[in-house]
Amino acid sequence: TFDGRIGKAEENLLQTFDGRIWKAEENLLQTFDGRIWKAEENLLQTFDGRIWKVEENLMKRMLHQEERLEKLVEWKAEENFKQKLTPYKSGEKIKIVFFFQIASFWPSWESFYQKCMNDERFEVKMILLKDVVNEQVQTKTAKEFLEKNRINYTDSDDFSLDVYTPHIVVFQTPYDNWHRTFKNSSQNIKSQGYRIVYIPYGIEISDTEKARNNHFDTDVVQNSWRIYTFSSEIVKDYKGHCRNASAVKALGHPKFDACFHKTQFTLPQTIKENVGSKNICLWKAHFPDKVIVDGNETLFTPSIDEYVRFAEEIGNHKDIFFIFMPHPKFYEMCQWIEGATEKADKLFSLLEGHSNVYIYNEDDYRPPLFNADFIITDRSAIMVEAGAMGVPIMYMYNANFQEPLTSAVKPLIDSYYQGTTSEDMMQFINQCRNDIDPRKVQREAAFRECIPYFDGQCGQRIAEDIIEELERSNIRSNK
């Protein structure tokens, strides 16, 4: 009995002792594991933080070096420009070269080019620039356009700036990387001592960060000797965002000279025959595009779904003839937006099936614009020119994001009828059908405010300014 009790006591004591040891070991391991995990976590956080800091500092240094390099390149181009500048002697003919690349941008030059051609103080060369780089969709019809309009030109392969030594080189687009090789880049042209003139191919309408860069910070804008724009209000934006703002002058935009003389533009005969006595609605559509908002991509052009729904309806409105004018890059840009190509296919298929719709793909957008009885447009430079037409206008935008506009054009766009849906578009059509236009007075006043130079003389003013500046520079150089 005594031995049994002692054995039982020993067994209980050992079990208790083993349990306490196991519990102590468990607690010790948990504590130890927790401390190791915490140490690892702290170490990783510290390590990640240091790596992130190194990466951040490296990126800052790289951006700083890039900015320094850009400034160095600009400084070098400016120094070379001063040293090699093509001299001008008072009274001599001004040699001016036009670098032509995109047919649909012609309205931005037309009246200025014609003034130079008709002024004996200028010697004009039109150069068909054949650089093949990133952008080809809009450049492929350039030669055909020049020949169709009987504009004499020289192929760039048969022309040398160094032999001709012009006083002025006029650029048509601001994007060196997209449209030109280094040989014909604004940086290189400026470095050779040639004065660059740039007239924006579109109107500076958008006020997003991306648009500001495109308007005010491209290579051509930075390297230009003169930049001509449409109003003193937009010059304020150049002063706020452009390092070369001193080159900018507001003398009016040549686009509006054609608007002033719009009766000179008639519709192609094939369209006339289809229109008959119907009212014409011009429907202008930009390509689908996105903007970054709070770190996320957002479509800022109208929903293609809404356009499809509108296209489904307009075939029932035979008393109106619709001219659909897509951006030249409409299809190309759809590939970057999920599902957009399929929707575009459906849109065009619907429109092609309607007898009262014509899809207009010509380079010169002005005949439909100048002959429309009412206009539906989304974000496009045409929406500013539309204000000169004296007809009702609807501005379409995306319901999820309304693109900010520059203060130079916002009062005009605000005076238009606004819409985001196919229902809005149909309501506008019905309103126009009944000759209801309550915003007419507001729209006309806003156009006068935003487009102060509307007299058909913008191209002439630009040509005269170039002559006067060259004469002034000649006087300064002789002092």
C-alpha cells in the first residue's frame, strides 16, 4: 500500500512537473518566435524602407540629371542658334520654308501660307517632309493633299536647308519624337541657326496635366522663335506653363480666317445629292481617350455605348441628314481601350446602314462644318471653330469625368448645350428641328469674348509680324 501510494505520488508529481516544463517551453518558444518574427518584421521594414529611400533618391537624382541635361541641350541649341543665325538684311526677300506633314492640319496654315505666297517680300518653299517615325496614320495622305490642291512642293529628299539657308522654318506639328527624325527635329533645326515658327495645329482647349505638356512643353514649343496663338487669354497660360513664353504672340489663328469666309466652302457633290432639302447635323467624334484621375485611368471622351445608342435611333429621323466625322485616329486608338474596337465596329456598321448618314473621312473637315445647320461635337479643336458658325451646338462629354478646359475657351464651351447620353443628343436634335435655340445670344457673346481676332486677317497679321521682327532685328544687329 505504502509503495503504491509513493508510486502514484511520484507519477502525479512527474506529470505535473512535465506539464509545467512543457508549458514553460511552449511559452518560451512562443515568446522567442514572436520576438524573432517581430525582429524579422522590423528588419524587413527597415530594409524595405531603406531600399525604397534609395530608389526614391535615385529617381530624384535621375530626374534632376535629366532636367540638367535638357537645360544643357536647350542652352547648347540656343548658343548654336545665336552663333549660326541666318542673317537678314533689310529689304531682302525673306526665305521661308514650310515643313508639311499632315493634310488635316492645313487650316492652321492656309491663310498665312497664301499671304506669304502673294507677298513679293517672301520667297516660299513648301517641303513635303517624308520622315517615317512613330506616327503614320495622319501623314499618309500628305502628298495626295498637296497634289489635289495644286500646291507646289519639293520632296524633302531633294531639298537641303544648308544649301537653301532660309530665314524661317515653319513647323506643322509640335511632336518631334512622333513625327520627325533628329535631322529635321526642332532642336537640330534651331541649332543650325534657323528661326522656327509654330502655329498650333489645334486650339489649346484642355487643361489637364497631359494637355498642358502637349500645349506648352513640347520640343517645338521650346525651340520656336515665334509661336502665334488666338487670344491674349491663352498667352497667360503660356506664361504660367511654358519656358519659352516670350516667343508667344496673340495675333489670331489662321483657322478662323476660313471661318470668316465660310461661304467659299461647299459640300462635295456626292453629299449634296444625298442631302437634298434636309437639314444637316454634323456629328464630330474624337477618338476614345483616357486620363489619370487619383491614380486611376478614366475615360474622358464620351461613352461609345451612348454613341451606339444614338446611331441606332438616327435612321428613323429621315428629315435630317447626319454627317459623321470621326477623328482620323479613331480606330487606331480604340485598340488601347478594352472593348472599344468591338463597339466602334458596331457604331460604324449601324451608321453605314442608314441612308441619311454619310461618314466623312476627308482631310479637310471644313466643308461639313461650314455647311451644318447644327453641330454635335465632343472634345476637339473643331468645337471652338464651331462657335463661328452661328448655329446651335451640343458639347458631349463623359458622365464620369468632365474634362477641365482652359480659361481661354471655357466661356464659349459653357455657352453650348451640354450632354452625356444618347437621350441628350436626341433632345438636342428635336430642339433644332423645331428651331428652338435659347442659348444663341449667350453663344455669340462668348465667341466674341474668346475669339477676339475674327476678321479674316490673322494670316496677314502673322506675316507682317515676321517681317517687322526681322527688320527690327536687323536694326539691332547694326547698332
